[in-house]
Amino acid sequence: MYSKQTTKACVTTWKQFSNKGYSAFASLGRQVRIGVLSVATLGVAAQAEATLNQNPILHIEDTEDDKGQTIDEVTISGTMAPLTQLQSARIVTVLTRQDIEKAGVQSVNDLFKLATGVDVRQRGGFGIQTDISIDGGTFDQITLLLNGVNISNPHTGHLAADFPVNIDDIERIEILEGAASRVYGGNAFGGAINIVTRHDKGNSLNVGAQGGSFGTVDADARLNLTFGNVANRISGGGGRSDGGTTNSDWQKGQIYYQGDFSHQDFDIDWQFGFSKKAYGANTFYSASYPDQYERNERYLISAKAETKGKVHLTPQVYWNRTYDNFELIHRQTFGENFHQTDVYGAGIGGYFNWWGGRTAAGAELRQEGILSTSLGHDLEETQYVDIRGEENTHYTRHDNRTNVSYNVEHNILLDRWTVSAGILINMNTCVDHKYRFYPGIDITYRPADSWKIYASYNKGFRLPSFTDLYYKSPTHNGNAGLRPEENRSTQLGATYRHSGLTATLRGFYHRGQRMIDWVMYTSSDTYHSANFNLDNMGFQAQVGLDFNELVGRDLWLKSLDLGYTWMHQTRHDDIDIFRSNYAMEYLRHKLVATMSHRIWSKLSATWSLRWQDRMGSYILYGDNYIDEATGQLRGFNTGKLTSYDPYATLDLKVQWTDPRYQVFVKATNLTNHRYYDLGNIRQPGVWIMAGARWNLEL
């Protein structure tokens, strides 16, 4: 829980700053109590004691100065320069390692379901086909980062949430809601999500395995090896399942390696990730073709350094590659396409203190390119590129774009006020080679130690994906003339933290211009990618109780947390649309409740209840049939729109926890309710998994 902030009329001395890239939002310092806003517990802050050998972003000279001042809680918000919890001007939601271990979820992507401002839509289990969005936006409108490295996919946001890490690799997940382009560049239209992996020291081995419903098995292992100043962590895992819905079987595997080197003058961090999966892509693009299939491979590598001193410089380079093979009809070439996407990036940032506050600046060059059989401009026949693993098949189309960005930020820090203002200057070669400006300002007022009131305005943007621009199929038509989206995001809110009680209230208004969506104008139409103006607005309320801290002793009931979000949309044009495929299928209501309690000794349980009501509708398809003209399996289009029904799910995880091992049973959708997150894809009923994890010191 958050501990009460104690202050005296003196000034804290900061020794130095460092910008570890793997922590975009939060910090861990020396003997500093960390207070974070927890997703899984919906606003109940978790306490953590951090030591100097854990990923410090903010080095504090001491926790107590010569006048006895203590610093009880530190957390960092979504700014370029790190700020303490008292100073931060935006709220960042953080899912801690403790929350992750308690949550009864199947995958990394399932964790986001417990955040009230995040919408997670799945076509199958274990996060195989997952779209993630924030504050009523779409899956293309957020920036996804792994240890601070942008891994967003310009091909399509459908592939962006393909993380090469296991749940046990993750130290925390940080969620920043609202436009954040001035800090994180393009695609941070509606927010940003950063996954921070564990940085364990020493030599150890961690092994886990689980199995359960629908023929599902999954296993992983993580090895930590430290040699002097060099720490190495490598993990791998894989699994398979028959899937809980029609045509949702899957198999997957991943490998992840991370290393770091520490020197008195600089630090270096590097990482490599690989993931591969194949799955039945249930109605991925249209229910007209019920037997779609997809294969993906992803490679990512990055390296970054940080100098130490009064001015911290943080250079960074990275490369991502994705292979994608989509079959409109499984094992048939009709409608099949291949894609290879490459992203190269290099940037440098830095920040320093002076009498006027804290100033940060940065620059980045990002190159995005695609080779494809269907997306982009035609290649000359002499320029065709062979497709790896395919005979007599070539990439015949291509596109690429270069993104150049510069950003600067200044933070004014007063006793009760923080003002953080900055601007992004951006140019992209796919638009018109002109520089555009995306400013933002965040203001926080602290009337008392337990209270924080904040307001912010930030402008964001998103470039259309290559799929938005070029994709053509029997059911879809892209639009090469699409313009970038823009978003003006305004937020007001307040937080209260004191002795086991945490409460947050947030209101937001996102004014969207040239929003990109796939729409149908008539019931017999294909989907077209189009621009239109759309506003999202709403509010979010969260309250949490940590009973041990409230009463000052260990109780049977550990925590109880509630979170609720309400949203509304307004469209600003007169064009009649029969159906929106993504942008206007938002959650009007989302309620999440989480309770954790001890059963006996080391046996504990966590319950999670989620209720949500989705706006929008989907075209109802009848029984599949064989098209006599083509001999292909087709879904029968009734031409009738069906609204989404509200639904509730109840999840449970029961676990026996020992420092050397953990044994657990988890069940999702205990009430066996059959519901729809996406049209014509009925989600599975109860899904039970059981497993164990062992920790070995080497």
C-alpha cells in the first residue's frame, strides 16, 4: 500500500539522474519505498523495497537527509525526465510483480483485462489473437514498449501484442492513458504500455509447467547467470492447445535474452527476443471465410547505454522483424498473402538539473519498411524478393517510410506544484516531408500530503498502418489516400492515498480528427478503410483497501478493490455507416472487482469479477455452407446487425506459495458463461489450468 508521505520544510538533494531505457515510467532507487497504482488490484498501491542493484532510474543520495527527512514513496510518471510520486504530473498505472503472481490469468495479454481503462478483445485463448486499446480507442492507437523499446508493428496493430516473453519474465507493466506523443512519438495516440522484465542478479533457475482444458499444455524456464559486472537472463517456453472456440487451435514458442553491464561511468543494456506461433485465425478479417489461418515470427534486438554524471545521455539502437503468412482459407492459395516487416531505429536522449528545473531533450530516426505479396507499391520483376521457405513465390510489392522526431521538455518543480511542458517535432516521408508540432502540458497541485489534483492537455498522432493503406481482399479494400490521425487529449483527476486506502477519479475527453477505421456503408458492402472525426469521453473511478495496513496486523482478508469506467462517443460527420469494425465498438461500461484472501497457512486465493457492456454491433452469420461456384467453405451473411450483450466473468486462482516452489490451480470464466467479444466468435466457457513452478539457486 501507499505509505503516508512525510515532509519537512527542507529541500531534498538529488545526486544524479539516469534514464534506464527498460523503465519508461517507474523508478526503483536505493532503500526507497515504492508506491504504485496497481492494475490487478485496481488502485491499491503495492509497497516494495528497492535496492541499488535493481534497475535504478532515479538515484537518491539518501533516504534521510541531515534534518531527518524521509521519502516514503517514489514513482515516475510518463515524462521524459524522471519525477518523484509527489512531483509527477500524470498518473501511471503499474501492475507489480506481486499482482502478476496473484492474477488468475492465462497470458500476458489477459493481465490487461483487469485494468478498467483498457479494452482487451480476443479471438482465442492464451492471448494468441489479441487486440489491446485504451480509453475507447483502437488497437493501432497505442505504443507498446518492451523495456522502453518501441515494438509497435507498422504492418498492423493485430500483431503488436505478440510479446516474446513469459508471464514469469515480467517485473511490472506500466500503463499511461491519454495522448503521449510528445514523450513516445507516433502511435502514442491514446496512450502507451511498457512491459519491464525482471533484472534478477545472481545464479538461479526457474522452471514452470501447466496444463488443462482443451488439450492445453504450456511450459517455460528462466536462467539467471551473473559474471562480475555482467548479468545475463535467458528464458524460453512453448505450448499448444486445441482452442476453446471453433478454429482457434494454436501452437507457440518463444526465446528471450537480456543482459546488462555496469561501470562507474556508464551502463549498457541489451536484449534479444524471438517468438513463433501458428493458429486458427477465427473470422480474423470476416466471418464470410470461417477457416482462416495465420503464422507469425518475430525477431527483436536492441542495445542502449547510459552515461553517468550531471548530464545523462542515453543512446539507443533497435531492430524488429516480423514474418507473417495469412491464409484466407487454410491450406489453399486463394486469398493467401505473405509479409516481411522491418523496423530500424536509433535515438539519443538526455536530461539535467539546473536552477530553473529539469530539462530533457531527445531525437530519434525510425525507418519502417515492408515486403509483401499484397501491401505496398508494385516492384519491378527484376526486384522481386524470394520468400523464405516458399518455392517459386516472391514478394512483389513494397513500401517504406522514414520518421524523424525531436522532442524537448521542461519541468518546473515547486513545493505544491509541478508543471511539465514539452513538444514533439515530427516529420514522416509518407505524408509530405513537413514538420508538425505536437505539444503537451501536465499540471499537478498537491493541497495536502495525501491528495494530488492534476490536469493535462496533450496532442497525439498516428500514421496509418500498411494494412490500412493497401490491404485488398474479397472482403476488404484499403485506402492509400488516408491521412494521419490526430488526437487532442484533455484529462482532469485526483488521487487520495492514506493508511491502506487508495482512491482515484479521472475524467477524459479525447477529440479525434481523421480517425481511421474499417467501415461498411451497406449490408452487402466490403470493408473500406476511411477517415472520420470521432470524440471519446468518459470517467474512471477506482478505490482499494489494503486491510493489513488499515488495521496494522495480518488479517484473513488481504485486499478488496473496485474499478469502474464509463465512456461515450460522438461522431462529427453526416455519412451513413452501416457498420464500424473497430473504432465505434467501444466499452460503454466496464466494472472490475478483485479480492485476495488467505485460506490456510501458505494457501491463498484471488477472485476477479469483470462486467462489461460493449457498444456497436456485428453482422450475424448463419451456418457455414459450400459455395457451389468456387467449392469453398463460406459463412452465410444474414445482413442483420446484432448488438453486443453485456456479460460478466468470474476468475479464480488458488495457490500454495513457498520461496522454493509454487503450486496453483486457476479457472477463468467459472460461471461457464458464453459471450462475444468480437462478432460471431463465441468465447469458451470455463477454462481450468493447474501447474507448478520451482525456484533453484545455483
